Amino acid sequence: MKRIALRVCAALVVLVVLLTALPVSANEIRYEFPKDEGSDIMAPSAMMMYVGVKADSDVVLYEKQADIRYQPGGLMRVAMIGYAMKCIKDKRIDMDATHGTYTLEMFNQYVSGTGLHVAMMKFGETWTVRDLLTVCTIQTAADAAVALATAISGSVEAFVAGLNEFSKELGCTNSSFTNVTCLNDEGQYMSARDVMTFTRYAMDYPELRGMLELRQYTVTPVENGKKRSWPTGNDMLRASTPYYYTYATGGKTGGTLTETSLVTFGSKDGYEYMAVVMGAPRKNEKGELTGVAYADARRLIRWGLIGFTYEMLARKNEPVGRIPVRDCANRDSVPLVPAKEFFTVVANTVDITQLKRRIVYDNETLTAPVKVGDRVATLEIYLEDKLVGTVPLETGESADYHFLYAVWRRITAAVFSWWTLGILLVLAAAAVAYGILNVQYNKKRRKKH
């Protein structure tokens, strides 16, 4: 028994650790893509999310087959740079003082014969970790990726193993990685939902957000190389391309020879939205570039910027209900008020006064003493059957304990309890039975007499 108890305790501890290690997931209020925007989203898989100040205020607003797995190509960089930055912070790596060197062995083992895009690093050329990370972010650059992974983890294999563990920690169940070069492989895949999770994680690092927003970057090698610059590979950020979008502020592209996948985020007037598009056809039947991925991403971001508004759905300290209180002389209930203000984005077509609100009580009745600010319930806000958000509720007034009321309540509770009523019923039944038996006995006695 002791062994079983110890195993159960250990399992509970592990469960608690895993739960606390997971990131806060976004709220979800899914809407249909509006018909007045013309045709529906053409890509087979897509998502759109409002990006809050913190991850717990994000709201997923649209999704379409978001868990289908695709070979991501260069889009795997959003996972790679997030894990790289985590390692840099955990190991306290100085990105400007720590260097990575590209070698002939790296070329032969990971790059040769792949046909992948490279940053044309020479054998023996050394860059700072910051330069390696930045070029990996704005370009697919297989040579820079290999040098970065080796500089951070000691080897490419160790980095990939760590990246897969990191993916599990984030809850990305439809992602797997076999390389860092962006070489397409059956064992390397991502879903739209996971791409959004990785990108949101990366955006929490100011350094990575800045890299994802770059239009161009210049590298100054530490040794054996010349200073040179690269533009971003994201056509939505480049004014010289037909896919440029004014309100796009950052992102990453990828895919295969036949499909384009991308993540982009855009902002206007303080609102920010992220769109992920996966598996969009790169060319049509005539062999012409379609630009479907860019068009879908643009339409999703535009819909977010013009179709939603940030609204206050719960005001701090504004009563939303009451809860009964026992053992108090001067009141029999206290008001429930939101512990904080609650804001979220809702579609402009929604009348927020018609949102449904439901109070979920920890206990249906409180017992004095009650203090102001006791957390005792939760306010749930619904749009039709969709949970918009939850707000903790606390008591807005105090209730003092009163001895006489408490004693009287216990006496009346005892008197009118089910046990008391049961005993009274038994006694009443016994009295009736006794009366009946006594009557019968007297009749017999009189008859005999």
C-alpha cells in the first residue's frame, strides 16, 4: 500500500509540473469568414488571431482545418528561432560575444547536394550568434542555421532533439523536426495551429519580434568574410513585390515547390492580428504563380483590422449579482463584483448588450465572517454558445459574524433537519400505533367483561 501511495503522489507531482510548464493558451471565439469579403479563404488550412498584450489575452477568431500537417520548409524557422532564444536565455549566452563558425564538415554533412538557399558563408567564416540568428530569421539560409545550431547546442543533432522536446512543452502535437536546414522531409511537419503557437512564443522576445519585422539586415563577419546584406524573404514586407501589404509588420514564409505556407502579423491603430496560411497552391494549372497564400493572409489581417473592436465586457467593482450569507445580523447577502476589468475583441456585428452572462459559484451560500475581496465565484460570458471569457468574482461588501444568529440558525437547522423530522415521524407513527392497539385492547376487554 505504501508503494502504491508513493507512486500516486509522484504521478500527481509530475502532472502538476507538466501543467504549470505549459504556456497560457489563447481564448477562442470562432467566426465564419464574412460573405461580404467575397470568396472564402482559398488555402486548405488557415487561422487568424487577435494578438493581445500578453498571451492570455489573445483571441483565436478564425480557423480552417488548423491541425492538418504540412511540410513547412522555411516556415520551420519560427520554431527554430524560438527554441534558440530559449537556449540563449537559459544558458546566458552573449549573442555578440559568442560565435559560430561554418566548416567544410558542416557543408558536406548537412548542405551539400540539397539545393537549399544559403547565405554563401565560406568555410572557416565566423559570425556572432546574433548575426546567425537574424539571418536565419529573415532567410532560410541553411549554412547559417547549421552554424547557429552547433554554436548553441554543440551539434545539429542535439539542437534538433531539444527542439522536439521544446515542441512538446508548448503543446504542439502536430509538429516534428528532423533538421535545421529547412530541407523538406516526411518526418518534418507543422500545422497552422502549431505555427501560430511557435510564432506567438517568439514574439514575446523583443529581439525575435524585431528580427521578424526586418526588411533587410547587414552582417559583419567576425573572421574570414566580407560585410554583406540580405533582404527579407517575406514578400508581404517588401514594397517592390506584388504581394506587399501596407499593414503587414512581420512574419515568415515557407513551403514546398508546389505549396506556399506563411505566417504574418499586421497592426493598425493599436490593434494587432496574426494570420497563418498553410498548403496554398504555389501555381495554377497554367504554371503561373497564384499568390493564394499572400492573398488569404492579407484578407484575414484586413478582416481583423476592420471587422473587430476591443470592448470592455466586465467593469471592475460593478455588481453583477448577489450571494446569500449566513450568521450575519445586518444582511442576508452580499454583492458580487468583477475582480478586474475584462476586455476582449468582438465582431462589429455583435451587440455586446445581448451577450449572455452566467455566474458559477464556488459555494451557493457564504458563512460569516465575509471580507471585501474574497474570491467566491466566476463570471462566464458567452456569445451564443461560445465562451468569450471568464472573470473572477469577489465579494463587494463585508459581513460580520453574529453569535446569536449563528446559534439560532443551528437550533432551527437541528429542529427542522431531516433527522429531526424522521424521528418525529417515527414517534408519531408509534403513537398512532399505540392508540390503535390500545383501542383494540379496550374493545376486547369490554367484550370479554
